Amino acid sequence: PHGGYWRVTLYARSGDWDLETFPTKEAPFAVAQSRIEGLTTCATEQPIGATAPFVPEVSTWWGTQEVHLRAGTPPRVASWQHLGDASSWDPLYAIGGSSCSVDKAIGTMPAKRQSIQHAVWGVRDCSDAGFRRLAPDFVELSEAGWNQVVADKFYFGMEIFLLRYTMSRHRKVVDPSCFKMVLSFIWRMASRTPFASLAGRVVHSRCTAWA
């Protein structure tokens, strides 16, 4: 809650960026307690309904479109929780990584989005945006949680859920290549893969062993 440096990772919903070969885009961003200075074309507008801490600016590219984002947190009663199974999916857990508690009360981050389309004479746009939080790291390991992960269509999110579920059954991945193949298959067949079948397809597959 008092960190001075966070990292944001932007994912395409399908797991791949249409015009790039990279699976993700990462950008560092600072956290500020004071109101945010305006973006160039957004004057002094603030994200509607945003409170501290604020994210002053995150920048990335989508093909020929330059995107700048700034956001804040919604008014809420914080609900901090330690994620006891984060070590199942975060290889950097032992040195800090996802070992920090998360605020489960944040569902959507109010934000401003400025875009510059360089392929169309640098046309600029500034609009309100609400970034819904994807939470595969703490949704319930249940049919409802699985259905939410499937509906999100978030590849890495599905991987996180499956690794958490495997740990909850006292198993661990011993063959990463095998697990990636299973994950790829389940990703393609997710809408036809009920929660009840995950134990057979993943947990008790040859990819895992007793922890």
C-alpha cells in the first residue's frame, strides 16, 4: 500500500499482440499521492472518480497507435489479503515478487486514455476509460472462478489459475514443456472444458507429481 515503484504488464486478451511478436508489453510506472498533471491533449482533466494513489502515466504502443494512460484507484474500503499460493505461478516470489498483499476491493481503475494514431496524420483522442481488474491470482478455485477465467479470455490468467489449482491439490509441475502443451490445448477448448475435468486433464497428468 505504500510502495513507491510498481510495474504494469499490459496483455492482449488473446495472449498475442496483432502487430508484434511479443506476448506482452511491460512498462514501469511510479505511484503518486498527489493529483495528476494533465496529458498534452487532455488539458487538466482527471480520471473521473479517481482517488490516491494515482498512476501519473504509462505509455505503450499498439501497432502505429501511441497510447498514454493515467489512472487512480476507486473510492473503496481496502481489503488487503496475502496470496498464499502466489509461489505456484510467480518464479520471483522468493525474492519479493507477488509476496506482497493485494487489495481485493479494487475492481475497476478509473483512468484517462490518450491515443495518437500516427498512421492518420497524428490524430489525437482523449477519453475516459475504466480498466477492469482481472484476478486469476485470487478468484476462488471453484466452478465460478474457472468460468470467470474462461470468460476473461486471458491466456496468462488461465495459466495462473491452473497452477494455483494444481498446488491446491498438493501437486506440482515437474515437466514445464508438458504443462505448456496441456495449457495450450485447454486454452483452445476452454469453453468446452468444465471445471470438473481439470483434475484429470491437468492435476493428475504426466506433467505433475506429488509435491
